[in-house]
Amino acid sequence: MQMTQPAQQLASDGATVVRGFLAPADAADLRRTVTAVYAAMDSCERFPDRRLGQNFRVWDGVRLEALPKFLRQASPELAERYEQTRRRVVAQVARILGPQWRYFPKRSYFRRHLGMTKPVGWHIDADGATVFAVASSVINVWLPLDKVGTDLPSLEVVPRSRPFAQLEQLAEIAAPVVVVGSRDEADPEHPLAVAEAYARAIAGAQLVVEPDEQPPRSPIAWQGGQLSRVLLELTSRVRT
């Protein structure tokens, strides 16, 4: 397959932006499908998948890994519509970037931002930056569902995103550090084992995690007040 300009840019620069990623009709269909998905989930009182429900209630996001099963039960017609839309987007990615770029549902989401000043109200994203086991084969993707300025929805890609090449590099950090982890029951997308590995690698680092209780507590990282107290304690130790 001949490389397109975005594919060449991705190979050389490690990032690319694809303007007008979808044709106007396809972009409108994608937005209608996402709107219908949110309507179906808004009307659901009890989610059969715990993580699907938790992500929706806490982040107003939709985990795409669990979505097809939910839609097949809630609305078979919408399930088929969603699958057709998903295939269209995946095929467009392959046409533009090459067949090696594959859909990764385990780390892909719809997200809706409410109550914020924003140029883009809706987007789809896939974030694999924190998953060590697959970090070399996943990508960070941002696909707005509204126009950005005068552009149609654009695909922005940053492949193989991770903050450092080797975990051992963290040993070079000499500043006081607090690592804020979360237990897997509440936040399985950010494994506690990763936070523990960070804390072990950084000399003198403090690991802070919510108590191990049932039902699981919300992670500290999700609570601004608690997180602020953790940071204040860190700064007070530095000053003394």
C-alpha cells in the first residue's frame, strides 16, 4: 500500500493531524450515532457491565469495549448502526495510515464534556499511554465530532505514547515525589501495579492510594479536595 502524506508524517515525526478525516455525511452519521448511544445510556437505570456504568457516571464517557454487548440488549437496531459506523471509521484509518493501525477497543471511549468552555463538545479518544504491556502497539487518538474552526472532524494521532523509555530512568529523579495510585476495582484502566512500580523506582517516593474497602472508594486522583491535601502535605515537607 502506498503511504499517504499523513502516514509519512506519522512515520517521520511520530504524530500527525488528518484534516477532514470524515466526509460531511459520514461525520454527521457518526455524531447522530454517538448522540443515540448517549440517549440509550442516559435512560439505563442499571448497567449490566460495572465498568461501563462506572465510566459513564464518573466521566460521562462510554467504554467502547463493553458497548456492543450493552447495545445488543438495549437496542439491536442501534447496535447494528453503531457497528456500521465503527467499521467505517476503522476503514478510513486503514486507508489513510495503513493496515497496521488497528482499532483497540479496550482503551477507546466516547466522551462528552459538560459545563466547560470548549471549542469541541464531543470526541472519541483512545489512550494507551499507561498500559505497559501494549504500549508499543497502541496509539493516542483524538477525533472531534464537531468542526474545529472551519475544519471538518480531524484525526490527531500520537503513537506509542509513554513518558519514558525505561522504568529505570525514574531512579534519576532527585526531587520529592508522591505517586498517586488507584485500586483496580475502582479504576482498572490504571493498574495499581504501575503506581507501585513507579514508587519503587523513585528513591524516597511516597505511594498514596485510597483505602482497600468494600464497596470500593473513589480514587484519590478523582477527588480534587483529597488530591490537593496530598500535594499540600508534600510541599510542607519540602519547606521543612
